Amino acid sequence: MQAPDTTGATPTARERILATSYRLFARRGVLGVGVDEVIERSHVAKATFYKHFPSKNDLVLAFLDRREREWTIGLVEAESQKRGETPEEQLLAIFDVFDEWFRSDDFDGIAFITVLLEMGRSHPLGQASIQHLANLRAIVAGRAAEAGLRDPEGFARSWQILMKGSIIAALEGDVDAARRARAMAADLIERYR
């Protein structure tokens, strides 16, 4: 899910820190990863780290922003849009994208929920996670509105439950979770027609 560097340029210290923390946070959560480990694996000095990220929270916020760009927009939104000609087909294609993701080595769960669970809804990182989840829900609501479904916001909230549930089921080992969720999603579309 990380875009390769096609310029051939050596990544900056900031980019190395972000790339390293992305891999670590996505796989292990933010509480399971310390700043010293990020510094060591990024091959930067402590002063360099703190120059770019004054606190771990600043780094986590940058991670969440990158996750939204790469996962929400780059994977979920863009890939499902390519796979469907109509807004309804694009909605259902989200679960086709998930199916491939669940079966790939890149599958690492949903970072926004992980951070929210780790930090709690009142923590600034929890609040940022809630906002990123709302941004994902807005994509679904927009497609629902384009499809002419009633109550696009209510639809999107129900749809997001299917998305989150399938991700959790896949983390439990159910690699067919996206296919099951897709069938339920088709029923949900009918209900909101």
C-alpha cells in the first residue's frame, strides 16, 4: 500500500521516519511502538526525529493522514471506483477490494479503529481517528446519494458497520469475510432504495 519512489531519489529523513512508523503502527498499533524504535529503524538521529515530529502524537497524526491518503483514498475509494460503472457497483466493489486486501500480505487491519481503541475517543488521536472514519463514511454517503438511495448518511453508517465488521472478521482469520459482507451490502442497498 505504499507508493514506490519512482524518482530514484534518496528518501528524506522525514520520509524515512514516516515510512518506518507507517509499517510499524499499521501492524502493531501506536502503543506497541516506541519513538526509540522508530528512530533506530529510520536510521536518523534523535534530534532529527524531534525536528520533524516534536512528539509521538505529531508522528501518529502524520501516520493517520498518510493512512487516509494511501488506504481510504488510494485503495478503497480509487480502486472501487475503477471496478464499478455505477455508484451502486462502486459501493459493492469496496468489498471486492477488501477481498483482495484480506488475502494479501499487505492486510494489516484498520488503523483508525486500532488507534481509537488504544487511545480512547476523548484523546486527540482518538478524535483524529474518528474524523478519518467520518471521511471514509462521507465517501460512501456520496456514492449513496449519487445512486439515489434514501438517507445517504444513515445508509453510510450501516455500510460502515459492514466494512468494519468484515475487517475484524478477516483479522480473526475469516478471509471470506468481504464476500459475506458484500452479500449483506447488496441487501442493504435494496433496503435503502
